[in-house]
Amino acid sequence: MRPTDQIKQTLKDIKVKTNPTVNQAVLDDLLGRLETAQQNNVSVKPNAWRTFMKTRMTKLTAAAAVLIVGFVIWTQVAFVQPTFADIVRPLMTAQTLIYDFITGLEESGTTMHDIVKGSRIRRTISTMPGMTMILDTENSRMLVLQHEKKTGSYFDMKGPLGLGTEEFLKFVRETIRQVQTQTEPQYAPVKLGVKELDGRKVVGYAAGSEHVKIEIWADVKTSLPVKITLGIGPQTTTLKNFEFDVPVDDALVSMDLPAGYTLEEAQMDLSDATEQDFIAGLKVWTELFTDGYFPESITVDDYMKKVPLLEGAVTKLNLSPEESKQLGVSFMKGMMFLTLFEAKGHKDWHYAGNGVKVGDASKAIFWYKPKDAQDYRVIYGDLRVEDVPADQLPQ
Amino acid sequence: MIEDKMLIWKLRKGDRSSLCRIYEKYRDDLLRIAAGLLTDTSQAEDTVHDAFISFIDCIGTFSVTGSLRGYLTTCVANRARNVNRAKARHREVGIDEIDPPAGGFDRPEQWLLQDEAFEQFRGAMAQLPYEQREAVILHVQGQMKFSTIAAMQQTSIKTVLSRYRYGITKLRSLLNGEVTV
């Protein structure tokens, strides 16, 4: 046998030995999850979204989620890195623009599909197939359409979320312009070379800093971007499937209710989110999804993946419609606290809650430096908050 | 393959024994793959546990276009890569330790029992760069084609082949007949 084959055989022959007690414990856990999934039909039943969209609470939270996720990129880029703030300027001239953006890992993250015409955006999201949003960034309004029920609701987008949505678009356009011209001195991209991507020859550029990394792959012939990856702290976002100046029917981005749709009232205050909102949101998360433990991580994508599961989780609690709504609002405001974080001037957040049980007063799960504060705010496992000097922060 | 399709069909109808069979059938192979990919044992264990949970979560809409083994192996490989990336990111921001994901579940004790041969195997694997480790393990132990691995690693087959060959060559010198199974 050749030495290479010998190594292969050795690797194949490696056996694992497992602890029978743990084998059984894990199997019991899986069987329990199977039972739960069958009982509440959230995961097992296809088209769970249809059920999800029937209640007021989830409709509101889903709409909020979509708005919030669109906000995160610009906020963090603009406020974390002044150099990147400089590139947020509306210079791209395309009349219409279509692209997908994926929060989280490209292969498993939530995909949002945007069709942009002027100051209007038509937005759909992969995890919420029954819903379409039309965003009017000029007038800070959003129309949310639910196709199955043929209803529509208007939301006020004034405040940081509306601004963020508008600026995000500017950021995308400006990034594209950077690739086309490659002349911006402070952008200082490093060439990554040429490769094949989806059957096209593309050239890559990377730029960024310790906190913000951007990688752009553009078609070598047209210089138009094919894929843009942004890494902002723990958050990864991919923009791809770009189309430029394709005809877009005005009706697709109209703020008028389509024929046959009825108007539904919807109210949700998304003007601000405080530390207390964040704590309330975390509490909801641990109670609904992680059996009293803090989650592994709390990126925007983590929040987004939980949104479609809210309804199933809340149903088990037998709450009144108003209580359900409050719970959903708390969860979304927790997410909003993080997305508004840099915009509000706070700094330096760390999450260390992975695996910590709720109530564990000895472990710090989150800390950050509020705007203009000397000390850090530290949230512990029992959800109390203390002011702690920088040199006494958890290691 | 046919057995797997039957098991999935029965599992969709709520048959608990099908889940037991799938678990028994693939548990050890997945643990071996995860343990080869990740140096932290508890993270490797969590990765396999999470892959099974994810399988249960999507059973209602799950369709086997390839093999169930391939699906579960891909789940483990993707999660292992995420863990590895997260670790690298944590290192960048200066956090040395990452707690293993609990997923709301406390295992009573360690799942993988390690003997000398297994330790040697993991020790050698840990010395390979992650992409080489992944190429070797997924091809040899996960029975994956190089083209599939190339798609996962978002690179060319040529690069994967090269990573695989470098990995095998290095393993040969590292293990050098020391592992007895």
C-alpha cells in the first residue's frame, strides 16, 4: 500500500468512543425537540409564515425587523470609522438599482431583495415570503403589504431608522462608485487579484480597518460590482446580484394601496431604544428560545432568525393580544438598541453571555461605554446593571 | 440511501424510532469529523448536537436531493467553520476564551471519550491549517467529493486538491506510523 493510501486508511479506521450516558441524554433532548416541533408546528409545518402573519404582534415585529436590519450597516460604518463615513455620499447615477443583501453568513443568512427606483425601495425578505415593504425614504414612510390577507399598513419611519435606510442606499451607491473609479485616496483599496465568480471573471479589492472590513469583487470588463462583503464587528453582510438601470414599473414602488387591498391600522414606536429595552429584549429571548440561558451571540442576523419563530413561541404562553404585542415589541427594541448603538454615541460593546444561565449574578454578560460616560455599564446574568471603571471590567 | 429516505418519510410523520435510527447511524461519524475539525472538544460535541437539532427543525420541509450523510456532514462542516471564524474574530478583538454554545442544554459530562490513538489523530489534525484539515477530513472521513468541498470552500477544485495533498503529506510526517488503531 502506498504511504498516502496508508494515511487515508488510518484516518478511516480512527474510531470514536462515546459516553453512553451522554448519548442517551442527547437523544432524549432531540426527541423532546421533535415533540415540541410537532406540537407547535413552527418548524415542522411548511409555510409556517402564513400562520405567523395572522397576528398583529408578529406583523408589527416583522415589519420592524426589516426596517432595523436595513439600518445597521450604515449606522455602524458611518459612526465607527470616520474614513468610511467620508464615502457615504450620493454620487451614483443609476436610475434604478436591484440587489440582494444577506445578513450573516452568505450561505445561511437572511436575504433581503431590494428594488430601488429614485428614493423608493421595494423590499422583500427570504424568511417572510408573504410580505412586501415599500419604503419612501424621501418622506420617511413605509407601506407593509401582506399578500395573503390582502392588507396594507403604513408606518412612520421618522427618526434614526428612516435616516439609516436612506443613508444605507447612499452607502451602497457610493461603494459601487468607488469600485468603478478606484481613485478615492482615503479608500485605499488593496487589490486581491482576479478570479472566477459565478462564471464571470472578477477582480477583487479589499479595504478597511480593525473594525470594518470591506471586500469588493467587480466584473473585469464592466467594472460593475458583482459582490460586496462587509464585515463590521461581528456582523457580516453580503451584497450581490446587482442589476443597474433595468426598467422598473412605478407601480412596484408605489406608496398607494394596491387594488383589492384594505388598509389596516398599525402603530409601533420605533423612535428610540434604551438599555432597559435591550435588557427586556434579552429576557424575552432567553424565556422564549433558549430555556433560561443567554444566547450564543446577539448579532442582527441572530435576531432576524428568531423573528419568524416568535409567534410559535408566544402561542405556548397563552397571552392576551396586548401582552403578545408587548412581548414582540420588547424583542425588537432589544435588537434596535444594538443597531442604534453607535448612532447614539455609545462605544465598545462586548457580549459574553454565551452559555450563562439567567440569574447567574457572578457573570457579566454585556458591557458598553455610554456616550460621554467615564465608566462602563455592565449587565450581569441576573440582569442587574452596574457602573464599572474600565480597569475593573471582566477579563 | 433508500433506508434514509424511508427514515425521513417516517420521521416527518412523527416516528420517534426513525430519529433514534438516524442518530445511531450517523452520530459517531459526525463526532469524528467535528473532533477532527475543531480543537475544542466541547465545541465539536456542540456542533454535532446542533446539526441534529437543525435537521429536526427543518424536517417538515427537508428534501433529500443528495444523501442524508452528506447533508449532516455539511451541517457539521459549516458549523465548525463558523466556530473557527468566530474564534478568529474573538482573537482579533482580544477575547481569548469562547464559551461553548449551550443551546439550552446541559450535557451531564463529556460526550467524546478519547483514547491515545484518537488524541494522536486530533493532535496531528490541529497542526494543519484549517482549510487543509477540512479538505482531508471531509474527503476521507466525510466521503465528500472534491468538487463539493470546493463549493463549500468557495474555491477551485485545483486549490482543494492542493490543500488535500499538502494536508495528507504533512499528516504522514506527523503521524509517521505512530497511530495504532
